[in-house]
Amino acid sequence: MKKIFYILSVFLVMTSCKDALDIVQDFEINDPAVAFKTADDMKLFLNGNVYPAVDPSNEIFFTSVFTDEVGFGPAGVSTSDILTHRWVLNSTSGDASGVWVSNYNVINKVNILLDRSKLVNYNSLNAANQATYTAVLVHARALRAYAYITLESYFSPNMKDPNALGVALSTEPADIFGTKLPRVKNSEIFALIESDLQYALTNFTTTSVAAGSGTQLQHYLEKRAINAIAARYYNYKGDDANAKLNATAAIAGILPTTAASYSTMWTDTTRGEILWSLYRPNSAVGAWSNIAGLWTTNSTDINGSVNFDMSRKLFSLYENQIPGGDIRRDVFVDATSKFDPFYPNGPNPREDDVIVINKYPGKNPPLASATMQLRNDIKMFRLSEMYFILAEVAVHEGNLATAATNVREVRLKRSKTGVAPAITYTSAQQAYADILLERRRELSLEGHRYLDLKRMGVAAGVGIDRDKYDDDNQNLPLTLPASDYRFTLPIPLDEINANPNIQQNPGYN
């Protein structure tokens, strides 16, 4: 079930063998001086290599299975996925390899683009091509920053400590025979991330880098999306001032999607509050993945051979929590789901209770054919996350009332009646717990829960919280504290074997 596209060591090959060949095939030549002659050549590489490499499917799937978002469905799951669900995590885990290598693949492609862009004589270009040249670099550097932020969040034991161990720093195209790079301090990775983000925000223009028709504004990074990337980064890092500044900039002028149009945002028929999403075209071939296929086989209904269904405890958070009803219950759960009226005390609670995930319901015609039932744009950043970031910052500042206001803003928009109870926090721990609760509801199956618990779980007194019947073994523990070492991923064994300079994370030796 896991969508792991790259499994080789990043510093041995940096991309898979097929991927390395694809880079050459795109140009059908081996001489970069010929391949990169114009700003349009740079744009072609951005669209043909860099943007398609960005795919958080590994993070989304791992987070859903490892934490408390899904349970085993009736169609059965693989042995490796069973181990992930039972918190067996080590250097041979494909989940860690997928996150590590896919993000370094993005980084390497950006490094290639930045290096080859030097072959294009900027001063010889006309104004329009100079604008394209700069726009390509803006997008490329913002995407590199995003990839490094992702790697840091999963592999650094503590992103809030600049002296803690980070990941390997690579700013040049991979040399498969060159020096193997060690991991460096967070501060060194942060310097590159902040340089990339600053360049992107300072030089951003509305010059289009789109490959052609069929894409919309949210399918490429707009300035507010780069602000959103920066807001997440600074929030993870613990820089409240910059997290607040960038989250506020991302929010300016728009509001979270209301209940009336929430469902159409997930079918990709309206943009809603999406700041950036990855476009999934109507094609049965190519690099794009069927996002719903992470949890089901054929379709997002009870007859679709469901491998994983929504965990009972997550489902319960959408039931009777908001007066008048929570629109997320209707949107995220398919109507064909089986609900055991006696759950959990019925004779067969696992078999008679199948909560089918419908958060990614497929594109509707004419956006896609009937064969694209599992394909949706992947929502990378949404406005609601920015409100949660502002809520976290407010707690850090001791302003619990502002934190409550930001959380309630999201709840109001998810209420079918536009009504939500007032929120009053009396302690930081209570506020953190409620922010985690609302993030669990709103950002479920989008790849956040694992990192949310890593970042806030200890302060909130919250860890993984499962239902007894999420697994077919009812004797397993249902909780895992956020202080557990497994809330940092292991460096993949392939990387360690190929690179003696790389250091393993604590707990995995």
C-alpha cells in the first residue's frame, strides 16, 4: 500500500536509477550547456522535474498508519504496514526511506536547476525572459526550503534547538562518487532554509511559470503560499515572531472555507481556502499518484476494497461535538460506511463497523474520467493551519484568549449552523490539548498528526490515542507517549551503509 517511489541512498544515487535516467531523457542530450540555454529551458525543467518530484504521500500515509488516524479495514493490509501500525520502526523501515529519499530527490533537482541556471546569461535576456528566469528561481528555492523543512521535522530530534543534529546539507548537484556528506547542526540547515525563503519572498512576482492550460493558481506557489511555508517552518523552529508574521500574511484577505462549500474544496471543483495544492491531472500514466489509494483499492465506498478505514476515535471527534453538526463528518466519511449500532459491544465490532475514508473522493467529471476515482489534488497548505499556528503562538505569548479565538474561528466555519460554543482556556496545557484536538479533526489524513504530537504532545499531555478495534489484535497497547524516541524517524539503513559519515538518531542503534 505504501507509495514509496525512491528507495536508494540519497547520497549514493540521490534519486532512483529510473529517475536519474529520466533527467537525461527529458533533454535527450547529455550536455547541460545545450540543455540550459534560455529561461524557458529552466521553466521546462521546473515543470518536468522539480514540481513533479514534490509528493508528500509517504508522510501522509506513514502518519495515518503510525498514529491514531486509521484502523485495519476488511480488505487486509501488508505485513510491513501492520508493523508500522504496531509502532515497529527501525532503520530498515520503508516509511523512513520514503520520506528521506523523496525529499532529497526534490533538493537535488533544485540544486541541478540552480547550478545550470548559471549557464543562462541573464543580462542578455529581454525583460519578459528575465522575469521568467527570476520566477523559476523563486519557485525552485521555495520548494527546496519546503523539502528541507520536511526533512528537519522528521529526522531532527529537536527542531527548536539550533545545536541539535539536523540532516545532511546539500547545495550542489549530487556527485555519486564524491564525498559522503555528514549530518550538520540544525542551525546550518536553518540558514539555507531562511536564505531560500527570503529570496523567494523578496523576489516573488506574479510572472507565471505554469506549464500550460489545466492548472490553477493554487497549483503553483503564490506569495501567500510561500508565507505559509515560512509560517510552518518558524512555528516548528519556535520563532514566534516570524511564525506570526508569516501566518498573518498568508491569511490576509481571505477566510476559512464555510460549511456550505467545504465539500467542493475536496472534490477540487472550488479552491476554497487552499493556499497550495499539488495538481493531479487526468492521466492514468505519469508520476502522479492516486492519493485515496493509500487507504483503499478501487473506490472510496464500502465496495472499494477498503484496506484502512477511519479510526473509531477520530470518527467520534466529528460526532456530536458541534451543535447542529460538523460538516467534516459528512465530507470525510463516505455515506456507504457500515456503523455498528452496538459498537463497541456488538458481537463483531471490527467486521460490522467500517468507516470508509472519503476525504479524497476523486475528481468529478469533467475534471476526470470515471477511472480517476482515487485521484485528487493534494492539499499542501490550507488557511486553517495558519489559524492553528496563530493559536500556538498566542499560547507561547500567554494570551490564552487569542488562542481560543483562533481555534474557534475554524470550528465556526465547520459548523453546519455557523454556531460553535465559546472557548475558555485556563492553562497553557489545556490550550495545547485543545489545539491538538482541533488539528486532529481538521488536518486528519493530511500528514500532520505525527509531527503535531512530536511538537506539542508532551506539553499537552497527549500521545497516540487509539481505539481497541483499530487493530485485529485487541491485546496491543492503545497509547504511545509523545516523548517516545520513535517520534523522530531513523536514518535509513541504505543511507548509513552507503555513507559512513551519517549519524543515526537516538534509540535506533
